[in-house]
Amino acid sequence: MKRSKNLLLFLSTTIFILILLELTLIIIGNYSKLTKTNLKPAISVFERPQDEILEFKHPDLNTKHYFYYDQNGVKNTNKVTTSNKKNIIGFFGDSFTENVGVQEKFDLVNILDKSVKKYNFVNYGIEGFSLDQAFLRYYKYKNHNIDTVIYICHTDDYPRYNIIQNIKKDGTFEIKEYNHSVIKKIIGKLNLTYLILDVYYRLKFILKNKEFYKNKSYLEFKINRFFSYSIVTDVLDSNGPNKISRNKKNELEKNFIKIIKLFNNEVVKSGRDFYIIVYPSEGNINLFKNKKLKNLNIFYLKKNILDKKYRFTNDPHWNEYGNLEVSNQLLKILKKEKKISFKNNYLNKIKNDIDKIYNANKNNHWIMGLHFTKEEFSNRKSKIIR
């Protein structure tokens, strides 16, 4: 009996404190704008913020750089909002397309934009996007003044989310609709919810000093899933597509072919060109050999891009030299397709700028992610030998 009374007292005290805290937060008003927002699930698993500058770190040099995401939530390198740009060549894909590891001037889409005056090259890429998410992002922005769509397909870019459904031969399809439960809607209206999220992220930044796009903790994943991932169902386990069953992989390949053809048809019916740029991994090359894809504009990057000199030491993405090399290959593809003409002047300038950065750091060494000066490295090496 005494235990029941203590439990009841504890619960009542807790509820009272939470109500008092909620009322206090209402009076302060720090989260009032968030609580008044109507929660509407997105068809994307992840979106960048609108009209905001985000900070990122170079994986090897440990320097900071910034990217601006405009009012459309699109990575932008100039003052013109993407929706107001004309003659766009739009790039869609995952983190290899979005490219947040290098400075703005070394981003491959920005290099292309500065090399060609006829078009505005726009980076619609978002990290973590698979083929289906890339298509839905195009579908979201299809009213932009896009002339050409370029989809960069990296390794194992299979559709991972059960959003695009009932794809018909006539090109029609359905997007799965979702509504938040009453409980989630109530939680979304509480100031306490945003206080908890605020405290969590502040503590994370202080303790880990990491950008939000890296090393997502399990708790962060669960929070994101609760509020915005509810619409999606991941069909891949944590081990990735190489570890799943053959039957499941066959199913993913069939879905990939359906959606890539849907992507192509949706673009072409709007009078636009659709180019697929394939990362030359063995799996990708085999995937695109499928006869059902023979009528698509498929281009393979040269296998030299697989060389480790084009990747960061501490990250598998393209470094500055990788971005430059991919830019050069894409310009040649577009020139051969008679979309553009260009000269190597700007590419040579970027090459010189990249050389200066790495030459300036030639006395530094990055070993297993640790930053040493040349002197520190020599001292550590001599201690190890002794």
C-alpha cells in the first residue's frame, strides 16, 4: 500500500513539474513558432533547411567551410534562388553529388557552373539518397526551369523506401500517403518536445564537436525517424545490399529498373534530356547491362576515378582532385552530346588552387585520422622505433 502511494506521489509530482515546465516555456516563447507548425510528413527521408548557411569540415585537412541552402532548400552558390534560375542542368543523387566535404569552389557542380556560361548548373543532391529519393526530389522541383537532368548513380543505389508504388506501363504511379497519429501530433505541439531536442543537440555538439551529417547516434536516428521517417520503410538491413539474400537483391534490381525507367520517362515527357552518370564499380556496370535499360542515355565514368588519389584519406568520397577529374569527364560527355562547349582555362585554375592547398600542408601528415606536424610525426616515429 505504501509503495503504491509513493508511486502515485512520484507520478503526480512528475506530471505537475512537466506541466509547470510547459507553461514556463509557453510564457518564454522560444519554441512558439515550432509548436504552431503543422506537422506534415515529407516524402523525403532527409531535407536540408531553407535559406540557411551550414558549416562542414574537410575530412582530411580538418578545416571548416560553408554552404548556403536557398529558399528552396537547394545548395546554391550565388544570390539567385534556384526557382528563379533559367536553363538549369540539374544534378540529382546522393552524398557524392551533394559534395559537402570540399569547399564550394571545388564542388564538381560549381566547377561545371563556372566553366560553362550557357547553363546554370544546380546541385539538387542530398546525402543518403537512393534512386527513389533522387527521383522524388526531381518530382518535387520539376517546375523549375530545368533543361537537362543528370543523375549520378553511385554503388548499390537501389531503391530503399516503399514510397513509390503501383508503377504502370503508361508511366503513372502512386506516392504512398501517410498521416501522423494523434499522439505524434500532440507531441509536436508541446514546447517540452523541442526543449528535449534542443538540449540533446546542444550536448551532442559540445561533447562530440561533430557536424550533424556525421556519425549519427542511435538516439538521433530514432528521433528523426519518429518525426520524419515514419513514411518510409527501409528494405535493406544494416549490413547493406551485399549481405542480403539473392532473392531480395533480385527484387531490388527489378525495382531499380522500374524506377530508373520511370525517372527517364518523367523527365523526357517534359521535353528534357536525361543523362545517367554511372560510377564504374563492378556492381554498377553489371546492373546497367540490363537489356531493359538499353534505350537510356547511360554514361560511365572512367575507371581511373576509382583510384584512391581521388578520395579523401579519412572518407570514401571524392576529394578536390576527384571533383576536378569528374568535372572534366562530365564536361567532355556534355560536349560530345553537343550540349556545351568549354575551354580548360577554368579547370587549370582550379587545379592550381588545389595544388596550393595541398602543398601548403605538405609538412603535415594525416595518419589514421590524426593530425601531426612533420616534427611531431618524426618524434612519434622515433619513439615507436625505440
